[in-house]
Amino acid sequence: MALLEPTNLLLLACALIYGWIGEPLEMAILLVFVVGISLLDALQQHRSRRALAELARLSAPLVHLRRDGLDLQLPADQVRLGDLLRLEEGDRLAADAALREGVGLWLDESLLTGESLPVQRQAPGERLLAGSLVASGRGWAEAVAIAADTELGRLGRSLATVTPPPTPLQRHTRRLTGRLTLLALGLCVALALIQGSVSGEWLQALLAALALALALLPNEIPVVLALFLALGALRLARIGVLARWPAAVESLGSATVLAVDKTGTLTANRMALQRLITWPAGQLWQAGSPLEEPWHRLLELAVLASRGDPVDAMELAIQRLAAEQLGQSEHLHPDWPLQREYPLSRELLVFSQLWSDGNGGRHIAAKGAPEAIADLCHLQGEAAAAFLQAADALAAQGLRVLAVASGLDGAPLHRELQPLLDPGEPPVGVHDFPFKPLGFLGLADPLRSEVPAAIVEARQAGLRVVMITGDGPTTARSIADQAGLPPGPVLSGTDLESLSPAVLAERVRQVDVFARVMPAQKLQLVRALQAGGAVVAMTGDGVNDAPALKAADIGVAMGRRGTAVARESADLVLLNDSFADLVEAIALGRRVDANLHRALAYTLAIHLPIAALSALPLVLPGQALILLPVHIALLHLVIDPACTVVFEALPAAPGLMRQPPRAAGAPLLGPSTWRRSLGQGLVLTLAVLVLAFWPHSPVELRRSLVFSLLLLASGGLVWLNGYPASRHTLAGAAIGAGLWLLLLALPRLQAVLSLAPLQPSSIVMVIIMTAVTLLLADRLSHRLNTPRPIP
């Protein structure tokens, strides 16, 4: 509750003391301020909660399902009993379900069972549990239990109270506020004892001690941090970047390396077949020309080597061209049953499928990296060199190149294996079949138009961009040149395997393009980059990307094509899969970080003169209180909105994305923030001390002068710490000036606040002194933060 904040509790204690000593008017005023500050705090907390609720709504996972014959994509909480849930690699089940059909379906049930190895599920009607992850294969299952009625839902009820550990920024904040709180409590006890023993008026001494506590306790800092991160996460969502928790915003300002996938992030993920080349004839087909008979067999086998319901962009491109050019022909076989699927592996970058035709015959087709197809077909010597040279010629045009191979007629096994294996059972390894190469597919995925400018902006901001792709080195280098990455060598996945961690950490400092990288090797790259001192933001979309996303300082998943497990492992989700959005998110993260430090510097600067005035009775026993609790409460009506509204809304500084990233592990308040804050606070403290000891003046007049200067300067410091031309900082300055003018216009209010009316000469003096104070504070803070030349 906002009412239980430390500031409000101290004000309530002061109100009780005023009531005890027979000052009902002061007690009533303090209670009004308590209500006002509580409402302001409640409004700020409501903004934070609303931002977090919107964040939760946006981050709700979407489920692909079939309902009443319609294919839908809905949030998980809208799944109904009887819905058919699509099961694809990387999907997480949103309900307990009964399996209806499945091909090569393996589920990771470790979330519920703790079993680390995937479990095969293939029997129709078999129970599948919500929260299970599809490790491989595909299928459909009917929802039989949803929400709290699932096994996962019953487990979730026992975990509802689990809270995540504090982030580094939160730990820094708690450490700072804890130390300041201990200092405040110690000084308050000392003041109460000294003032009470000197004057004998213990209630007044306690009142002075509470006023000092109000001045010293930095209760704004935790509020500022929570609000900035929550609203920062909401601002990210509005530009298409979802922070899965607000604390992810704090990491963006320190990123030094952006390790990004080429496909779908730098490119538009609109893959299309541009070239077909038969082998060994070398006949070339180009997009836009009729597809004649020589290329029919090549495209037919490419379809047979692709999933029937693909999600991969390359397989979708193959299916589109086949539907356009071979539709209703004998070259497409939608009625053939699939006997076995041979997935990609680190050892062989080839995907193969074994089919059965209607006459009992078998057919096997394979597609993959040209060098892997050459190995699968056992090409050697000049034959292999000519084959790979043709692939490189395509790749040099910036095309992604796949080679296609076919098994021999009837898909026989190698002759030496035939006596050893059951002819009715498909062999375990694709190498058991003899293959022959059929040709090449050249696919193009156009570079996103905004990528070159975004890479320029990232590099100007001190960010290094690293491209990771499964393409061959020639294609990868061509795309990197188009995107604007600096020239240099290309490191391949096989190189990653052969280098020791120490050597790899040194090599990745000099390489910006990584080709033929398997998803599992991304973790190796992340660790190598981090070993060199980089703060890594890594993008990923597949199941095998999850370890790298977790290990990265900032894991970034794809929103459109990313799997559920990738999104769950990431800190950020790019809703539009756009690299430009990631760069914009980093710019916004830097803005949040800069504005947070401005707010904290302002908080400390304005608290310093208030604390000095409240501590005067501790230094000079018997000295009358210049600032009463009611004045400090009124000043909070300027300080709190300035910190949580004005500074949060400030736009980014023009040169913010031309500055280097913030160092990882940097303290909450760096040296420059401390110097600016202490410089401004000390000048303001000297000014108020001059007015507090203004000669030949009663305490009420001195209180009026001091309070007037603090009201004006509290708004003026907002203007100094923001941008002079910004309407937000002008509004912050207007809050303090407006309260002061209201005070001047209401003499009765001055009397209630124990303030003396100010004569015109005193008003002019306060205005001049405020202006001079702000000018000196600005000059001193700039001087303290200007680097001195090295002699």
C-alpha cells in the first residue's frame, strides 16, 4: 500500500505529535499531505501495474489449433476442450491432450517429470501433458484438460508465490537505499537525544528527528526504478519488441555485440527459388522463365526431401514453385506415405525422407549443403571439385545453395549391407542408401531495406554486429557485404569444432561473419564472445537455440517464426523479427538508462540541502527548525512527479547512440552522476544556509526565504538535469514555480505553514538568488564532469 511507504509513515508520526502537543491545524495539514502523496504514489503504482499487465497480455504464448475445421492462432488461455492442437518441433503443449496422429513425435517432458531425455509418443489416444515440448516430429492432439485442470496447472498453484531473484540494478538500489537509511536512522537518534537533552522538550526533539528522517530517506529511488523499468518495457512493446520481464530493459544499455541470424532478421524471410541447375548436365533455369522437362525431376525430388507441411522458409519456397509449375502433374505425390525421416545432424547437413509409392516401391530423396551431398553421394577427386565449384558459382551471386540427391531406383541399400538388414524395415542411417546428385537449388531471401541503415546506426553506437547463418561461406560473405558489415574473414562451423576455447575467443574478436553454423554451436559462439569481455545480445528461433539464448547476456527470440521454447528462454522477443527493431530497442534501453540516472542525480541533489537544514539542530544544539515536516511534505509534491513522470518521459539525447555502451557491472551511480549530483546539491546547500542565517530576521522570515528558494530550485534543477527546450522539463520547472506563486497569493496559507509574508524586495531577492544558484550549480557540475587535460 502507498500509505505504508516510509515517507507517509513519518508524516503520520509527525501528525500524531502535532496532535499530542495541541496543534490540530498542523496535524490536519500533514494528514492532507499524506493523502496527497499517497494518491500520487498510488497513481504511479497503478501505472506500473497497468504497464506490467499489458506486458503480460502481449507475452501470452499463441497456440496453433484447429477448431470447427478452421485453423486458428490463439492465446493459450483461449484453448477449449476438443480443440485439435498442432504439434510442431519447438511447440509447447497448452493443454493436456490425447494424441490423434503423429510422425516421429518425441516430447521433452522434463518440466513435469524431471526426465532429461525426450520420450517417444506415437500411439493414438496416448496422453500428452501440458507444458511438454515437442523435441522433434509433428502431429495433432485433442485437448482433454485445460488451465488449472491440467497436471501443469496443479503444479503451478504450488509455484504461484515463487518470485524471481533481484536484478543487478535492483541489488545496487537496495544497497544504496539501505546504507542511506542506516545513516538517516543513526543521525535521527543522535538529533533526538541531543536536542531533547539541551532543550528538555522531547516531543519537539522527536519532531526535529522525524523531519531529518524525511529529508534523508531516499524513498523515491525504489519507486523510480520500478516505474522506469515497467514503463520502459511497455515502450519497447509499442515498437515491436517484447521484454518478457521489465528487468530485461536494464541490460540493453550495456550490450556491445549483436549476434544475429541472417534469415528472417537481416533478410525479409521471403525465400524464393531463383535458380535450378541440373547435374551433371548443368542446365540452368531462372525465375520468370517456363519450367521445362529437364528440371521437373530435380524439383520433384526437392519436394520429396521437404516436409509435407513445412514451416521452414526454404521448404515453403520449394513447395510454392512446385505447386505453380508441377500442380496436377505426375511429379507430385501427396498420397505417398512417409516411411522414415532422416533429420539434419552436425555430422551431415542433409535432410532426407524415405517414401513408399502405391505399388510397394520405395523412394528416397535428400537435400542439404553441397559439400554434405557430395559426401553422401561419395563424390571424390575431380567429380567432387567440379560439383562444389558449381555450387560456389551460385553462392557468389548471394544465393543460398542447396544440393539435391536421389536414391537409386527402388531405394536399395548398399550391396554389402543387403544381407545384414531386414529389407522390410527402413535402415537407421541415411548413409546406408547409395545416392546420386541431381543438381542445385539457388534461393534468394532479399535483405530488409532498413538493415544497412540500422547496421550503420549500431556501429556508430559502439555496437559490433556479428552475422550467423547456415549458408556457405561464399553466400554469407556476399550477404554481409550487402548489409554493410566490415570486410573480413568468414569462420565456419567446422572451424568452431576444431578450435580450442582460448583460440576461438581470440578468433571471434576478428571475425564478424560465421557460416555453416549449426544451432547447437551458437552456445559455443556466445561463450567465446563473452570470454573476450563482450556483453552479447543473441538472436535465435529454434529449439536448439535455447541454450545460447539463456547463456547470452540478452537473449532475443523471434516472434513470428520463433518456437515456444526459444521465446521462453529469451529476455526479448522481436514481434516483427526485424533487426532494425532490435537496434531501436537498444536506443530505447539507453534512453531509459540515461533518464534513470538523471532522475537519481536530481533526487540526491535536491535532498542534500533539505538534509543539511534538517541537521542544523544536530550541529548547533538549540537551533530552531527551519524546515518543518509540513514543508518537506510539500516539497515532495514537486520531487516525486519530477522523478517519476518528467524524467521518465524525456526524449533521448541527440548524441546518445553515438556514445559507447555503458560498461557491464557499472555501479548504479557512476562517478559523473555523483559529481553532477553533489555539485548541484552543494551549491544549493550553500544558498539555503545563507538564507537560513540571514541577519536581523525572525525565524519565520528566514523559513519563508529558504522555502521559496527550495520550491523554485527544485523545479529549476529539473530543468537543469533535463533538456532546456523540452516541454517535459519546462513542466517540471513549472510545478515548483506554480506552488510558490500559489503560496504568495494565499496569505492565509502562509500563516498556516508558519511562513512570514514576503515583501517585494524579498521576492526579487529570492528570484535573483535562485537564478544565480542554478547558474552556479550548472557551471560547477559541468566543470566537475569535464575531463582535465593530461600534462
